[in-house]
Amino acid sequence: MTSASTPSLPGQLNPTPRLLLGPGPSDLHPRVVAAMTTPLLGHLDPQFLLLMSETQEMLRAVFQTRNELTLPISATGSGGMEACLVNLLEPGDRALICVAGYFGERMAEMARRCGAEVHVEQESWGKTFSPDRLREALRRVRPKVLGIVNAETSTGAWQDISFLGALCREFDALAVVDCVTSLGCTPVAIDTWQIDAAFSCSQKGLSCPPGLAPLTFGPRALEALYRRKSPVRSWYFDLTALRSYWGTERVYHHTAPITMIYALREGLRLVLEEGLEARFERHQRHARALRAGLEALGLRTLAEESCQLPQLHAVLLPDGVNDVQGRKRLLEEFGIEVGGGLGEYKGRVWRIGLMGYNSRTNCVFQVLAALEKVLIDCGVHCSRGSGVAAAEAFYASS
């Protein structure tokens, strides 16, 4: 008999399998799953310290940087954003934040909470910023930090940042870039582009579970960090302390998520085995097939074609399609998760991700077939089989 003071235990955890084709997380690569069964080590065990160093070295290769301060923060991508801003901004510093979607807005809010004087450069959702426009904004504001999103997860827009580092140097500003949805899917060339600080996440292009935020600080960002007049306002995200744990000293800071590091290490190994250029081309190829299918179904994307991300499409919903009910059908009948809209596009778009391990042919065919069925049942005119046929024709010709 169960004691009155002892709660009954829940049943065994056995969730229904899903195909995660939303804005994140994406499905885990099977090798990442296997790596997570590795026996646990202590966070200061000599063997784990070696794994930390290996993970950092591979992370530098994927970020395309030699930055010494390159490490995974024990947090999600938003934690990486906060870590970059809280280490570089002090009360009264000027920050210029480029906002063209939900996560640009989040960056602006975090900068305000650092005590910065925030200036927002606003653009319509789904569009991007030109070099001339940013040059004029930098000339007007003269900020310490310019923050921008490389891959805006709310809109599917791909912001060119190849010019950003050189431009920021003209005005003695630090370029801070959100690479949450780009790392491992599209080029992120930190050193070549002279980006001062960047952050990402583990659960999208790297095909690992959520919980780690890879980041990198270049020499100018480190110089700004060590010139601070006041302590970093976050103890947990203070990179001067984290650097001692992840650097050569290996001084205890916190209990690192050991199993997550195993996962990230394997995810990075997969990226480098495939090769960066081959990986980027794979994402482009499957994105083109998806777009061919979407167009055949009469669907349009929020982002302009010239700046459409290959790994994430924000698809505008046709009249008559209910956002919540449609996504519920995709999930319950087809086992496919796609994301809803954020901010001003809540209820107006479905966000479809083909990231990391999920950028493959069968994912394209599955989501197009499921979309067609849901759309037709909602009264949207589609030629049956047209989406899959268009994607198949693309693959056959490429």
C-alpha cells in the first residue's frame, strides 16, 4: 500500500516520435545520441579536461576562427546573447542594435538591461540591412557595440555580415553577431569577416540537444572586456571567470553539463567530417527543393528571395488556414513539428526548418506531402502531388 505521504510515481517516459522541422530544436544525429550514453566523468577529471580542449578546437574550426576565447556557455542561445552583451556593455555605453525581427528585438532589450543607451535601427520583418545604411547609422550613433542577427529565426531572413567587421572598425565599434540559426548551416567566417564577438546554440545546425551556447570573442572584444570600469553584471556569464575554467588554468567555475559536452563534441566532429563547404551546399540543395515544392503549392515566404535562409523558411499562411489547428494536425496526424509565427507575424506564418541532420531529402518530401494534405482540407486549391513532384523534379535535374 502506498503511504499517504508518498506520491505515486508517474509512468515510464515514452513520448511519441516527432520529426522536428520547426525553428529548433532539430532532430539529433544518431551519433550524437550514442555519444550521450558515454559514462559520466567529473567536471575536473583529466579525461574531461582533454575533451573540453578538443571541443574548443573543433568549435574554432566551425566558427572559422583562431580566437582563444571560444567556448560553449552552459545555456541556450539566448544565454549566449546575454553573455556577449553583459560582458561588453557597461551602464551608459551606446549600443546600436539592428532590428528586423523578434530576435533583434530581444537583443535590444538585453542591451537595455545591461544599462546601455540603446539606439535601434529598425527594418521591416523579412528584410535586411545594407552596408550604406549601417554606415550611416554608425556615423550617427557612434556606438561601442553594434548588434545584429545573421539568421533571423522569426522571419527566415539571411543578413549578410561579410562586410560588418571592416565597417565597424571605421567607427571603432565592436561587431556582435547572433549566429544561433546559422552556425553549421551557412557560412560563419569570424576571422575573415573580422567579427568581434558571436554566439550560437547547440540544437539547430549542430544537431545536438538544447543547452549549450557556443560563443567566440576576438582580440578587440577581449580588450574591451578587460578595460571595463565596472564588474560584469552577471556572475555566471562573466567571461573573465569562465575563461579561467575553459582556459589553460582549468579553475573551477561551475559544474559543466558533461553529457552535453559529449554531444557537442560529436556534433562538431560530424560537421568537420562532412566539411564546411559540403555542409553549406547540402543545406542549399535541400532548401531549393523545398522552395520548388512550396511554390508548386502556391505558398510564399516572408523573407525576400534575395535574402532567404536555406535552413529556415517562414511560410505565409493562405487565407482560410488556421495557424494553431493546422500545426496541430501536422503534429498529431503526421508527427511533424513546425513552428508558429512570432511577434507581429504570430498566427500568420509557419516556420519550417531544415537544419543540420534534418537537411535531407526524406524530410523535404515528408513535410511537402503533409502540408499539401492540410492545405487541401482547409479549402486551399492545390494540385494533388504537385509539391512533392516539384521537389522531385528539382532533385532529378540537380
